[in-house]
Amino acid sequence: MPLTRYSAEAFGVLTICLVALLILLGLVCIAYSFYLRSRVLRQGFIQLSYFSAPCIIRITFILFAIWWGFGEIIRLNFLRRQGRVLNALNLKWQENVCKCYIVSNLGFAEPCLFLTLVFLLRAPLQNMDTGILSRKWNGKTSGYVLLYCLPVFVLQLILILIGPELHKDRRELPSYFTRTAAPVIQNSDDIALCTYPLLNTILLGLFATVLTAYLFWLGNQILKLVINKGLQKRVYTLIFSVSSFLPLRVLLLGLSVLSKPEQFLFEALAFSAFLVLLCCAGVCICMIVYFPVADCLALGNLHDLEARRRVVLDDQNDTVSLIANQSHLEGSVEISPERNSDASTKRGSISSRTFEKDGTSTGALVELSLFSPSRDVTPSGSPPLLGWPIRPPTHGHGP
């Protein structure tokens, strides 16, 4: 049954809004990644360089997702209606736009998106020196992604170029195997509505099958190294998302040949296929970009707190050492003849008031004792360790 105009436009508007949300999420994660990278370089967090090293590949993953989103907008029938952007093009150019969409999304954006994900997951299994910590890793990985995507891109392009000739030579072959656009007339205008050729969908399905099998093996290798339950959940989420959403998208695209554009079944299947991959891309962006960057920033904040805490403890330790040394000097003065006895008494009272008035000094000693050697290890009769308070002298009665 044909769609009403309002229902068709509702699918188009909803698609544009969802792509806009995906782009917004991607831009936020890109800014977040640049902030982490600049903070690591500025403050010298060498320990976090392992996590910030694949910054370029993570951003590349987001850019592929944004590219795919723009392609899904170009496909919409919503833009081909009278007075819209693509309505100004003639029928031949609208058909060419549909062909470019198939090659761009099914032959380039989607394969590159999932190949980039595979290389990001594979990074922990590589040698650190030649792998993720190498300065050339981002460039090499980008080259490998494009190289492995090239066969899929070329095959999709060949199917698009030879599709019309293949249909002419073999009349028994149904048109939906090679058809990229369906011409219709709306308000006396000839427009071309994009479809999904079954041969191109089958090729995408073969790619999805190989990728899913490799991802299962890769996930099993990664889970042997992961001891954190939170990271295990992320790996399971990534594997489940890709291994379920990508084959489901291929299935929905394959079923779309059962109806024609502008019919409810076709538009529902096409929108469902778009929504499935949108959810997969959103989940992957959160798992491999947002959460790792947030974890690194949290570790950086803990590093700052630890550094500040050490500074405070050093200051308190210096204060305690000064008081201890002063008390030690006062004790030696008391053993000497009774000269300056009044001054000694006055200094002793000042030292006592300092210890009693400053309650933080005593508290600091308790905290320091948790991280320092025991004060009882000092042999009896030897001078006290610097920084520890002298025990009150035991006045024994001599014979």
C-alpha cells in the first residue's frame, strides 16, 4: 500500500534528526579526545600515553560514521520532492546520486567503519614498541584500513557499472538484482528513488560474515587479557553489537527488494536497516572513544590529587622534623649546667604550646606512619629518625 505524504516525510525528518544526534555525539567525542591528548602532552602523563596514542584512529572512526550518516541523508526520498534540494537535478543525475550512495556507503563507509573498529580492538594484542605506542601506528593503521577496504569498494563499483549491461544480457535476471533507482512521476516531475541492489547487498553480507567470524576470534583473544569486569562488559557489548546489528542490517536490506520505494514495507525496512547501524555506530563510539577517554581523564585527576597530597605530606613532614630537631636541641641544653635555665624553660614552653596548639601535626604523624618505616626499628640509645617526634624522656631515679 502506498504511503501518505506525511508518513514518508516523517521517516525522512526522523532520519535527519537521528543523524544530527550521531554527528553531535561524534563531535563531542572528537573534542574530548583532543582535550585528553593536549593534557597528556602538557602535563607529561607518560603513563597515559598508551591510552591516548590511538587518538587519530578513534577520530577517523567517528569521521567514517559521520560520512555514513551524510550518505543516509542523501538517499532519502524526502529530499527529492518538489521544492527540495535534489529535485532540481534531472532524472539522470538523481540516478547517479543513488549509484554514488551505494558505492560510498555500502562499498566504503561501512567497511571502513568496521575495519577501523577491528584494528582498534586488535591494538592490545600487538607489541607495544611496534604497535600502539609507535609514532607510525596511526598512519600504518589508516593505510591498512583503506587497503583492506579497497577490494570491497572495487567490487561494489564494478557491480554498479556493469549492472545495466548484466540485466540486458540476461533477461531472466530480475531487475532488483542490479537496480539502484526506481523512476517515478510526482507532480509531473520525473524523480529517481534510491533502492538497494540485491547483488550489492549480497556482497556486503559476505563482508559482514568474514568480519563477524574474525571479530569473534579477536574478542576471545582480548578477553583472555582482560581482568577488569567493566572492560569485559565493554568487549562483550562491542562483539554483540557488531555481530548482531551488521548481519541484521544486511538481512533488512535484502528483504527490501520485496517491495518498491514509496510503499510502506520498503520504507519501513530501509529505515529499520538505517536505525540498526545507527545504534551500532553509537554504541561503538561510546565504547571505544568516550569511555576510554573518560577513564584516562579520571586517572589524570587521581594523579593530580596524589601529587597534591604528596606535597602536603612533604610540608607536614618538614614541619614535624623542625619541631623534633628543636626539641632535641632543647634536651641537650637542659643536660648542660644551669646556665640560661630561664630561657630554656621559656623555649620549652613555646615548643609545648606549638605541639598542643597545632593539632594537625599529631594527626599527620599517624598518617605518615602508614607509609613510613616503623619508628620502633631504631635501636635504643641512637638518635631518633629525622621527622619523628622524640619520646618524652623517662626520668629514672639513680642509686
